Amino acid sequence: MPTPRVMVMHRIFFLLKKTLTPVTIMVIPHENLKSLNFKVPVLGILLSFLLLVVGAAQTYRLAVDGLQYSSLVEKVNYYTQQFAQWNSTVNALKETESDFRRIFSLNSKDQVLERIDTSYSGDIDIQNLMAEVQKSVEKIDEIKDYLRIQKDLYLATPKGHPVEGKISSPFGNRESPFTGIRTFHSGVDISASPGTPIRATADGVVSHSGWTQYSGYLVAIEHGCGFSTIYAHNKKNSVKVGQRVKRGEIIGYVGSSGKSTGPHVHYEVWEKGKSVNPQKYLQGRS
């Protein structure tokens, strides 16, 4: 009777043989032309399908990013036009003020009347002018509010790796290294040398910095706009609760504290109260 190892090898060879088995694809033209036959291995068809799915996903992501960027560009162009109009109004008022100052700096009424230019046939409606100035001020306030929101969102959104290293365990269901049972992993593990600095991936306020039974020394940061991040298994923390931190600021050092199999950072990203895959936030530099 064959051993289990031999049986596994037989199964592997059987699967390889199946994936390399060619499949004939026949192309039959509508007119009286000769049909074409293509022999493609099953493995080739599977790889082609996989590349098609990956390509479609990448195209969709680029399209979404492009739409968001286009919206921001439109906003910037709109506000640029508003600034240009405001700048034109301010320049005109400055020129008018300069003219009046020059005229009224003359020594006598006769000189003023002799020098003043009354050829302008229009009229100045102070009420309308004040209304236009008020509209311009409101537009500037709107621009500031929009840019403030965009800046807050940018500073609060996690970006980049908290530490330079290799991802040793991804986000999602995995086999526990301690029990062997499949459990949900709410972050990513990034392996690094002990003592390597850990950096905040976004601006925020430290909401926890201390010891936990399973995660060892842990730092949690609230960033605002619905975002928060967690950095666990640290050798030691270098921040305190309530402390404000900037993106890229050192908050601790890599260790293997708590329930850990080796030196690494367990990194979590929470968005609107739920843990999300940090992978999409690891792009860029923190």
C-alpha cells in the first residue's frame, strides 16, 4: 500500500497533468472559409482569466482615482477664477483710492477743481459696490472652508508604512500561529528588527499608550474624520495619552511584547468604527 506522501505526489502529478491538458478552441467563419483550431492548455486559460480580472480591478481603481482628482481640479479652477475676479476688484479700488488721495493732497479748492477729471460718464453705486464686496468675502470664506475640510481629511487619512519591513501576516482570515485554528486577523503584521522606530501614519491624538495582555505595549491614535490606527507588540512606547502627533513622528519602537512569535508591528486601520484592510493605506510615505 502506497504511503501518504506517495499518494500526495500522485495527486500533484495528476493535477499538473490536468492543467497541462490542451483544450481545442475552434473558430468557424460565417463564409465558406476554413475553420481555425487552437490548442490551449487549461492552465493558460485560467491564467488568462486571472489576468483579465486583475486588469479590470486595476482599471476600475484608476478610474475612481481619476474621477476624484478631476473633481478636485474643477474646484481649484473654479476658486482660481473667483480669486482672479476678487483681485481685479481690489486693484481697481486701490487705483481709485490712489487717485483720490493724489487729488485731495492739493493745497486749494481751485487746484482740485482744475486737476480733477470729470470725463467719466458712469456712476458709482456705493450700495452695489458694498454688496459685491460682501459676495467676494463670502466666496473667500467658502473657499477657506472647502480647503480646511480637504486639508483635515488629508492629514487624518493614514498613509504609508508605520515601519520599514516586510508584511509577514496579511489582513483577514488566517490560521492562528498559536492554536492552528482559522481566526480573523484585524490588521497586518510587519516584520522589522527590534528597536526600529515606529511612526504615526497620520496626524492625530494618542488615545491609548500602555500595556495590554495580548498585544503587549500598544499605541492607539485618533485621527478624526472617522479614522484611527493601532500599533501593537512594541518594545516600548514613546508617546503619552492626550499627546498630539504628526504623520511621520516616532511613537514607539519595534519589539515582541505580549503574545507574539517574533519582532514585528501589528498595524490596524479603523474607519468609521470598523477595522479595514490597511493595504490600500500603505501606499506612499508616512
